[in-house]
Amino acid sequence: MQIGNVTTPFGRRPMTLALVKRQFATAEIGSGKTADKWKVFRDASEARALLGIQDRALAVLDALLTFYPESELSQDRAMIVFPSNAQLSVRAHGITGTTLRRHLSALVDAGLIIRKDSANGKRYARKDRSGEIEDAYGFDLSPLLARAEELALMAQQVASERARFRRVKETLSICRRDVRKLISAAMEEGASGDWGMIEFMYVDLVGRIPRTPVIGDLEALLEEMEMLQSEILNLLEIQFNSEKMDTNDVHFDRHIQNSNTESIYELEPSSRNEQGAKFEAEPLTRRESIKVYQLGMVLQACPQIAMYGPGGAISSWRELMSAAVVVRSMLGVSPSAYEDACEAMGPENAAATMACILEKAGHINSAGGYLRDLTARARRGEFSLGPMLMALLRVNGDAGRKAG
């Protein structure tokens, strides 16, 4: 039983079970345990946000530690300091009495110090005949020693979070710069694509950056900004591949016309397999360059498609494609229109497009005609799934977060 280790505050200050628990914890400090008082103080300073204390409270704690004569906190020595409020105020850089009392209470509530009040609330030490302190009343610094390892871990956590925040912020700044310049270059040089809509999405993302962001805000915005950047690069790659194939086709045609000039027969192949036949590789090249988005992102942007999966859920691309066939039939999209979409976009993106159309079904007069239009634009390299997914993700993602 630890009867002698628990004291209650003087006057009107209340006693709480949390204070009892902390006093029990300090009584269980291992024999011979020591800790550098200034290292513990630095750890507490680093972890002040987690502890719920302010800078002024740390100034008071610093002042209290200056009244402890040793450089190390030790379980073998008394760790009670008993300065007056006037002495504390001077060492805490002239803090006022009211503010001093408030921050002393904050240090107690944070579990960094314990009050050991005398019968009349005064702070003092009683010494024996040899001059050694026999008993003291004031502020017990034992919690700092008891929590030394905990405070070190908290400080490390805060430092890791700060480094993570800095990395995410820098990455977002670079990604934002890249997206802005890519959009400007594409618009100035007349690249094919709906660059007005893409620029609108970029401006919307930038406008959602808070003035004082937290790590969660930045990570969510970075994910969307990187997705927009990937979409821009995908559109540009499709255009470059298309231009490359067009250039190769022109070069190949010239080669056929200029070769074998002495022949009196005009080369007119009747099939692809015959020598000199022109190989139509552009659709294949476009399919190879099409980006497939993450399944989780598609399902988050288009939650309604899940109810058409087995058991009302979708866990793979195969299940999404099966659900898309059901939705296609339900919305009146012909099999040929869906097959054309699979050919132009790839089966995964065609299924994802059907999921998007399902989400927007209330605003579309003809789902089949809409899909055929998107397919034709995809063949020309003018349509990409990314902006549509991002718009739905912004709506449904925000709705999901508010519901949560």
C-alpha cells in the first residue's frame, strides 16, 4: 500500500483520480533510475502539442528545473523544488502571477509535475541538524523521471510527423507547379483534349488548399493532384504516339511509292499479309498507352456499381466488368456499343466508364448514345477517363467523408 506517496492539493483545488494514478506511477520508479533533466525537458518541449501545453508552460517548467540543483533526475534523491511565485516569475522571464498559476496548473494536468502541498499551502523545506533536507513541500518533478521514455517516444513521433508533413508539402508544391506548366504548354500549343475542364479542375484543387493545412488535408490533395498530373501526361502521351504513327505512316507510304521505280506494275496489295501492305497499328498503340486506374478509386468515385456485383460488393476487376455488363443492359446500351468501347478504351476502362454513366444516369438522356460519343472521342485521343472519375470522386468522396 502506498499511503505515504499520495497527497491532495491545498485549498479549493480539487483532487482527481488521474492525480492519484500519477502519484502511484511515480512511486513505482525503478531503483537507481536516472535521466538528464534537460534532455527530458527538450523531449517535453518537442511533444508539447501532444501534451496539450503552451510555450509559456514550458518556460515555467524550465524555471522549475533550474531550482533542482543536480543535472540528473534520480530516484535516489528527492525531486521536490519549493520556489516562491516571485522567484518563479523572475526565472520564467517576468511572467505575471495569474499567468504563472494557470500554467502551473497546466503542467500538473499534463502529468509533468505533482503538487506536494503543506498544511497551509506554503512551499518550504524542513532540514535536519546536519543541514540535509528532511521534508519538502512544493512541486515534485518525479513524473518527468517516470515518463522519461514515454516523453522521448512522443518527441520522436512529433519529429517524424513534422518531417512527413514537410515532405508531403514539398511534393505537393512540385506537383502543383508541374501540372500548371503542363496545362499552360498544352493550351498554348493547341494539344488535343478538354484542357479548359482540366484547368478548371486544377484551379478547384488549388482553391481547396487550406491556409493552415494539416497532414491529412495535404495528403488528400496530393493524391488528387498526382492523379490529375497522371491524366495530363496520359493525354499527351496518347497524342505523341498518334503523331508518331502518323509520321511513320507517311514515311512508309513514300517508301512504297519511291521504291522499285523501274517496275511497270503499281504496288496494290490486296491484304495485310501481302508484301508492302500498310499495317494499321495506331489503334493498338493507343490501347497499349491507355492507363488503367486503381479499382479502389473507381469504386469510391462510383459507389452505385457495387450493388450489381456478387453479393452487393465488388472486389476485383473481373467482378466490375461483370457488373458493367448488367448495368449496360439495364441502361439500354447495345452490346455493339459496349464492345466498341472495350476496343477503344480497354475492357477495364470501359467497365469504369459504365460505372460513371450509372452515377450520372439521371442527367443523361441516352446512355448508349453517350457511350458511343465517348468511344469516338477516345479513338481520336480526345477523351480520358481521369477527369470524369475525379469529378465524381470529389462529389462522392466528400459525401462519404461527411457521412462518416
